[in-house]
Amino acid sequence: MMNCLSWGALAKRWVDNTLYVCRDLKVDAIINFRQVGCTATVGLAKILEDCAEKELGIPTLHFDGWQLDPSYFDAAQVNSQLDIFVDSCLRRKGLA
């Protein structure tokens, strides 16, 4: 039950829909926003990451809702995480 969403579906439905969109748009990576206090999205994060890597070969970066609050994270930290992630994605594609 921890991986059910509020619309009454299992995690598979949410993950499959996300992967469908990623395939359709030919994305190279996922940046996943986890809303603080939302058990479903926080719990699904690792499942989404594992499925995206296994089925599509793409990495996932997770951002927590706390990162919108400057008393927890500052812009430099977020920018650093994004830079590292983008560089990693470029290396995976052989572009860096």
C-alpha cells in the first residue's frame, strides 16, 4: 500500500506512464521532484529510478521539495547538483 497513489492505482501505472512519456519524447535523463510529505512520490522515487535505468538506460536525479526552501538549500548547492548530473549524462552519451 505504500506504493499506491491517491487515484487508487499501483506504482506500476505511474512508473509505466512516466516511462512511456520518456520513450515518446526520447529524453536522456529524468529529474524527479519528490514532494515533501507525499508518501507515494517519495516511495516511488527509487522504483522510478531503477526502472528508468533498466528499461531505458537513462539516469534519474531526485530533488526534494525542501530544495525550494532557501533555509534548507541554496541556489549554489542546487546548481552544483545539476552541473554534476548534466556532466554525468553527457559522459554517458560520449559527449564530454
